[in-house]
Amino acid sequence: MRLVVLGGGESGVGTAILGKKKGYEVFVSDFGKIKENYKEVLNHNAIAWEEETHTESLILNADVVMKSPGIPDKSPIVKKLIEKGIKVISEIEFAAPFTKAVTIGITGSNGKTTTTMLTYHLLKSAGLNVGLGGNIGKSFAWQVADNDFDSYVLELSSFQLDGIINYKPHIAIITNISPDHLDRYDYKYENYIDSKFRITMNQTEEDYLIYDAEDEAIANWLTKNITKAKLIPFSLNQVVTEGAFIKNNKMEVKMMNHEEFSMETESIALEGKHNMKNAMAATSVAKLMQIRNATIRESLSNFQGVEHRLEKVLKIQNVQYINDSKATNVNASFFALDSMTTPTVWIVGGVDKGNDYNELMSLVHEKVKGIICLGVDNKKIIDAFGNVVDVMIEVDNMTDAVRMAQRMTEKGDTVLLSPACASFDLFENYEDRGRQFKQAVYNL
């Protein structure tokens, strides 16, 4: 069997290693450049590769193709593969049959990284032999090749879910759904929603779907479609008979055949309404995985949070600098702005993914004293908020953004990097953007 891997990044190299171990003839092809450390790994494992090109004669003879999540279905080589009827799948689909481990799959427009990290923290703290992968950390396929975990917590993007055929998580979480990546879904929101719900398409009556009961897109989908999985909702505002909810400043989780769980919300390390939802989702998994209440409480109280997600960097002259670089869509920036309690200078901008900034208008009116546009093309942001805030400045690098923000602040203010956009116009990725922000703050 010939396995062709498109993309020589983390998921591609991990898939190549697993494929080689399982007896496939493997070829890796990347239209861009492959990082030196990955080239060394491929060479060490005697795996053939190419970069800066796709040689069709070496690709279109594949039995199966693993496509890295960043490569769109519209790319010419993928179109040719599909025309030839060659199966094109994601890393998750390729790797899952090679492990007997239980998988917990977590998707959503926002909150999935925090929920994934918190779920992993809960299971790991309880002594479970658990791996962390998917859209985060080390490649799932690579771990399946090298480790023998009993369970995996996987952060799954819509792009990864688009490439599954038979994969099913035992426990699935959909944190929420809001418009994102619409450029990859023909600018149709319903296509993106359907993509997210692929996480439950193969689940059976023995599996679970944990979801936000107050999310409009999720609720609408569930009224029109059927999943065989057992539904476990979580809610901030309504008491549910089975699932998780907040009542009288307490988080409560009730499930059949499991001891009830409760904890004061003020004892939970994460702050903000959106993080209460993430905590309810992760705690629901912990209960299904038979983890003791005392262990769950301890883990929820000592969790450190996620880098680049509402990360408090420094306080300088009583101005708080917050790195929320992971906010790559409007909904994520909504959560960030909503949690601000002081006058805020907002650093926003990047590669627009079909954003509607009207959703943020009331929050900008209420909380934002100045906006710094950090992007190559800031027209949409300027059109949306130009008449709403007193000061609006355009910059094209992070150092200037942070320096200008410092000039615009007074004691007691906050500087918030929450771009609401992808990062690829000026940065390698959102991590690079967040690190540059932190460095610029340290240099003040």
C-alpha cells in the first residue's frame, strides 16, 4: 500500500512515521518548505520526501493520501486526487484504527484549546495513562506509533473533521459554534456547522456528545438532525436534569450512575463565563471517565490556563497587558472584550476570514477607549469602528503596536491583544504573534 502525505509539518511527519511502521510505502510532499528538524526525522526513518513542489507522478499513484489540515480541498493536487477516486483523509482518520485507546474528541469555534488542556489536566492528575494531541502538541499519529496510551484527548479542527470517514470519539465535545473559516466553506455558515457535527456522525448509543445547551447553532442542528450518542448538555443559565450547570455560584454535574459533583465557581482557577463553560465540559468528561470528585476539585483549582488565551503578561505603571493572540475570530474577541473590567486599548487585525464586526459594537462602545489596527489591510475594522472610538491608529509591526498602546493608556487601563483575525499577513502563526506581543511588552 502506498501512502502519500501532503504537508511536511507535525501531522504530516507523524503520519509518515506511523505509516512506515505499519508497512506502507510512504512519500511526503510539501508545496512549501519543510522545517529542518522534520527533514532530519524523515531522513532518519528513510522516508522519501520533496519540498516546494508536488510531483504528480509520485502522488497520483497513491492508495491513500493524508492531507494536512492547512491544505484546502480546492488546491489543484487535491482536486486531481479526488477526480481519480483516491481516498484523501486526515491524520486522525489514518491513525485511529492503529490504537485501541479511548479517544475524547473536542471541537468548537472557541474554547477548544482550553477545554482540551483542562480535560487532559483532569485525566492526567487522576493518574490515567493519557496522551494529548490533534490540533495541539505532538501529532496523534506520531504518538500512536511511539506510545501506548490508554486514552487520548484530541483537539479537532473542522479541517481535521472534514477528513474523517469512520473515526468516532467515545466522548465528543462541541464547545460552541460561531462563524469561522468561512473562506474554506464557500462562505456558507451551514457548511461550517455541518463540518463541526462530523465529530458525532459515527458515534453509537454507547458514546457521548457533550455540548453547550445555549448555543443557537448547536441547538438548531440538534432539532433537525439525529445523533445516536447520549446527549450531555452544559448550561450557564438553566438547570439540566442530566449534564452540567451553574446554580447559586456553584457548578453542578449530574449524570446517571455517577456520584453528583458540585464546586463553588470562585474556587475554579479559570475566570470568566466562557471558562465556566469550558470547565463544565471538561468536568463532564472526568465524571464519565470515573474520576473521583476530590481529584476533579483539586485539578480545577490549580489549572494554569493556556498560553495566548487571555494570558496576563505584565502590569506596567498599573496598566495590565493581556495576550489573547489565539482569538482568531470575532466570537473569541467577543469573549475577551466581554471579560474586560477596565478601559481597554484594543489591538486588533490580521487576515480577515469573513468577519462581521457588528457583533462587537456594543462592547466596543462600552469598554474600548482606543483601537490599534495591526494588519496589512485594516479597511473593514476602520469602517466598522472609526466613528465609535476616539483614537484609532494603524501599525504594521508588533513593537509599534505595543508602544502606541502604552502612549494611549492611563493608570488602571488594560491593553488587550485580541486580533479577531488570522495572523498570516505579518506573523508565522498566532503563537508567533503572541510571543512577539509578550516580548514587546517586556521591552517597554
